[in-house]
Amino acid sequence: TDLNLNINGSSFTFNTPTGQYFVNSPLVGKFNIENLMASLIAAEYCGFNLMDLIPSVPKLENAPGRMQMIKDNNRLFVVDFAHTPDALIKVLSTLKQVLSNNHELWVVFGCGGDRDKTKRPLMTMAALENADHVIITSDDPRSESIEHIVLDMKTGINFSKYTAKVLELHNRRDAIQHSVQHAKEGDIVVIAGKGHEKYQNINGVCYEFDDVVETNNALLKYK
């Protein structure tokens, strides 16, 4: 009960047979609350005392590349491995829940080369239906041309049906930097698809590339 969701995490009252506990978590989204409660209940059944466990909750961190938060004043950048339409919808809808009124949700994403081509336009529709700003960029193009992948991502889509602002920047670094430059105070930016990965595969060559590092570098560049 008493659930409060925001870009800094969540707080709630946890009602259990052994008592009521106020919980303050740095993890964003309802699904994280559900996972947290399940973990606390399991730990209690293993013999641990909830009163001892709950003070540790504020120290929790997301797994690298899974809803990994980078905070910049009142803006939030989220690096996530979401690389399927369903995963992208879940991430964006989760963050919509904590987005303040009059602020906007951004997504930077691409599709991998030499992989399922049928999901490419579905990824784009997931972005268009759930974000205010959509930046289409590269993921791991592998042996395919980025231009061809992006063309597939737009196939059959009537962009005029959607209110989202759409931009194509094929260079992933440029796309991340654009979002850092233009996202306003209170906005949330999702950088999706690569998560914890430390490289980008272009024409069979793995170049060093880390979305978290690139985001932090862009924040320093455009401070």
C-alpha cells in the first residue's frame, strides 16, 4: 500500500503477517517492486528477519544493462538490453508510469543485422506507440548495411499516424549524443538494445562500444 513511483525509485508499505514495513527502493518500476517483494518473502521463509533485510533495500542496484540508471540532474537515462518488441514495450511502459506530467519519453534503438528481419518494423511500431521521441540508429549491423536494416525497420509503417517525433541517425554515438543534447529537464531517455555489451559488430569487426560509457561521455561533453 501507499505506493509511490518516481524516477528515483519507489516507496511503499509492505503489509505482511509479521507486521507493516516501510520500504524505500532505488529500483524503478512496478515490476521491480513485485520482484523485491517476492525476494523478501522467499528470504523470510529461509529464516531471515524482514526487519533486518529491509534497511538494506536502498543499497540495491540494477544488473548492468538491465534498466541501468544514469541520472543527470532531473533527467534520467536508462540503458537496457531490450531488443525485442515485447521487451521494448515493457521498458517504455514501465518508465511512462514514473514520467512526470508535461515531460517526454525518448528512445534510441536499432535492430541487429543477420537476425530476424520480421521483428524490425515491429520494433519501430513499439517505439512509436510508447515514446514521444524516437531515434532510429544502428545496433549490431554485422554483415548487413545499416541503411538496409533501417529501411526494413520502416517497411509498411505509416508514420503520419503517430505523434512521436522521429529522427534517423545511423551512427549510434551520434544518436546517443543527440538525445543528451536535446532531452529536457524531467525527460527520460531509453537507450535500448545493447545493454551490458561492450562492443558493436560492424562488418564482422567488433569495435569497442558501451552504451553506459557513451552516455556518460556525452553528458560530460554537453554539460
